[in-house]
Amino acid sequence: MKNSSLFIVLQRMRKPVLVLIITYTIAIIGLLIIDGVDNDGKPYQMTIFDAFYFVTYTATTIGFGETPYTFTYAQRMWVSASIYITVLGWFYAVGTLVSLLQDKLFIREIKRTKFKKQVSSIKEKFIIILGYNQITNEIVNRAIEQGIRAVIIEKDETKANEAILENFTPTVPVLVADAHSAWAIEHAGIKSKYCKGLVSLFEDDSLNLRIALTSKLLNSHVKLVVKSTTKNHSDNLKDLDVEIIANPFSIISSEISMALTAPNLLKLEKWIYKIDNLNASLPSFPKGKYIICGYGRMGQHIYKRLKYYDLEVEFVEIDRSKASTFASDNYMHITYGNADDKNLLQDLGIDNAVAIISATNDDTTNLSVLATAKKLNPKIMTIARENEMDDFSIFQNAKIDHSFMPSRILINKTTNALINPLSDKFIRLMSKKDDAWASKLVKTLTSKIDESPLLYELTIDKKSAPMIYEAIDSKKDINLEIFTRSLYNKDKENNIIPLLLKRNDNYILLPTLDEKVGKLDSILFACDENAKSDIEYISQNIYEFHYALTGKEKRTIFKKDI
């Protein structure tokens, strides 16, 4: 049986209440039995109410005086004894109550009760965040910016208090509990119809897998964002039908692949993640000899990707025990030693290498290695792994050519997948295209819109696009072209490019403007601010929709015209 605040109160205050009841009963019975006298000297028997009233204010040390008549010596002797036993009873009760209010278990249960009430009061879309740190803090902020609430479960009370002190607006309920606890996830609202998804980005892949299993058992329809850094755990998550598997090292290797073969695809991805605009320089990587410093999950992924393109790769690892698995790879060449050693780098051929990647989990080491490499070969491209988000300015000042931050990648992947699912799908679909396709799209976007187009997702339903939905329901043919109509001038078009159309489980990449729109279709637009505003008006306002459809103003009918 789970503890509750009410149960704890009843359990802990049972004895003090019984003591008070017994002492009051003894004192009252004595006053009822002992005879008193009235003002005329006649015998008087105190009533139960008078006795209770007198003992109440006497036991609580208020002391109004003797009532209803002056007491006899016998009554005063009894009252004297009663005062001690009742006051002691109150001391015991108050002491127990104070102790209860300071009890950690009771305080925790009060907070849990408050948490459950806060979650149950949320009547809008929200996501459940497991664990609180810099990454999840950023995810919460981005979700709130998009009008999505958040709920946090954090085991560490200090971190939980930091989340509370962050003072998010609107309020973010925080529960101190194990993230893998089924009851905690359930109380966080995973079964609520307003729950949009659950985020689990712990370093322990096994913990993430356990959380995914628990969450799917509680609600098989909830969307999960789960971190995985190994193929085995990723396959297990896929077996559980986890929708979004975030592997930052796999994403990094994919970005390196795009930088090698299709830099315009990487430019599009950076634009979608709001890292760069479409006029930024191409993030291309040279082909030639690469040196990777640090054997770890990131290093392994990058190595496999470079070898896929038949590039020469040298691996440097200081810890022999880490690299024990290399023995099974006949194509791997590894040198054991300190990558910050000038002699070692020269022996590896730093002079004729085109790039060096420092992928350790220590930012100081990464910066030091790349600084040494740059002195030995000023023309070499430096690529670093950033581990701490606070060190962003340090890497900028160090003039690193390219840096990859796993934590930032997790933030981008998670928020995009949960808040902008169509743009996440667009990234996955476009990654299968070549650089010519991406280059053409970049030119189209910059020429028709600008260097930083907005992304806007619209679902054709009764809530988001009631006018479009009703028109389709009444058998009217509605094409994507209607969204390009300017509401200021019917002869002009807005700056809009449809990027993706989702219909049931099918996706149309870069649909044409003559593509018919159906009920419950979802569309991803690239547009500017004015175009976005017009899309919203066309979708929701009957007059603006009529104008966009016919090119004529809809006449308003007043009662006198009827």
C-alpha cells in the first residue's frame, strides 16, 4: 500500500489524539461528578457542555475563569489536577504535530499530492521529461515557446529544486522520484489524452530501454523520444515500436557523411535546426587522410563512416583497455598514446593529413590536441567534440573549423521530433537525396523567400483549419495553391514553398501546388512571416478563405437584409 499524506497524518497523530480524548474525558467526568454551589449556596451539578467548555479553555492555557459559578475547594482541587494532565496531553499532541510537519516522508507525500493535482489540472498538450539538466532545461524552454507544457521527474532533490526555482511560465510540475518507476510515470500523466510524448535521454542505455518498456506498457500509443548509443539497444527500442531513437553519435557521423558528399543537405539541416541560415558557407569536409583522437562511441561512428568512403583513417587512443575491440577489425589502424604529443602526431603523418578530429569526452583535451595539430600543420581542418554547453564561447574563440556538440544535437533532435514532427520527417527523407537536389532547393528557398525561411506545420482538421476542412467535407476541390494567395492583393502570391505533405502513412516530398488537399492531411510549409499569417487566416476565417478561394470579398449578411 502506497503512503499518502492523509494516511501518514492519521497514523502519526492517532496516539496524541487518543491521549487528548482520554485526558479530556477524565477531566470532564470529574467535573460532572463533583457537586458545586450556585450564587445562593444551593447544590449545582455542572452540565456536560459547561464542563467541556471549561476544560477546553483551561487545557489550552487561555483561562477565562471559573464557570458558571465559583468553584468549591473540591472542584478546584480536581481542576488543578486536570490542568496538568490536559496541558501535558496538548504538549504531546503539538510536539508530535511539529515533528510530523518536519518529517521528510510527510513532506514528500505532500509534494506528490500537489504534483498529481498540478498534472491533472493540465488541459493542454504536454510532454514528460525524465531527468533535469542543461539538455532537458533547454527542451522544456523550447516546448513552452511552442505552447506545449512540460512535466519533470527527477530523482535528485537538489536538481528538482533547481527546476522549481527556474520558475518556468506556465508552471512546470516537478516530482522527486526514480524515472524508471512505473507509478511515477503514471502520476506524471502518461495516460492522459493531453500527453504528447515522453523524453528519456539518460547516459545509461539500459535505463532508457527499461523506461521505454514501462512507458509502452502504461500507454502503447504515447510517443517516446529515447536516447540510444549502441546498435543493440537501438534494435531493442525499435522492437518496442519506439518512435524516436536519438543517437547523437550516429547523427554526427551522418552529418560528416553529408559534409563529405552532399554539403547542401547539411546546410538545409542546419537551417531547420536554426543553427545557420541558407546563405552560410557550405560545411564541406575535404577528402584525404583523417586522424581521429579518442576511441569512444563518437569515434567509432565517425571511423565507420569515413571508412565507408574509402578514406585513410588513423586512430589514436591513450587507453589500451578501451580499444580492445579493435582487434576484430582488420581494416583498423590504431596507435596507442597521447594525441597531444607532437612526436606522435608527426609519426602519424600530421603533415599530409587533411583533417584531425578530437572526439574525447574532455573539452580541455580536445582543445589542446587541436591546438597542437594546428601548429604542426596550419592548413589542417580541425574538428572537435564539445561536451559542455557552457564552453560554447571557448570553442568559438579557439577558432575550431567545425565542432559537434552531442548535447545540442539531442536538444535539436528531441524538440524537432516532438514539437515539429513534419520537419523531423523532412530531414529523414531529404537525407536520402543527393547534393544536386539539395542545392536546387536551397536556391529556390533563398530566391523565393529569404535566407532564413520560417517553417510552419498545418493539419487539415476542425481545430487548425476549419474552413479548409468544411470545404473539403462539402466536396470542394482544394489545392495547395490556395495557401499561396495574398490576402492584400489577389493578383499576387505569397512567398510559400510546400516541403512535405503527409496523408495517412504516406509522405509526398516537395508536393506541387496543384496537389489536392484532403481531410487530416498535414503540410510543412517554408514561408515568411506575412505568408504564415495569411495561411492561418485562410484556414480559420470564413471571409479570408472566401477571398482566397474566389478572389472576391464575402458579403456580410445583417438581420435587416433578411
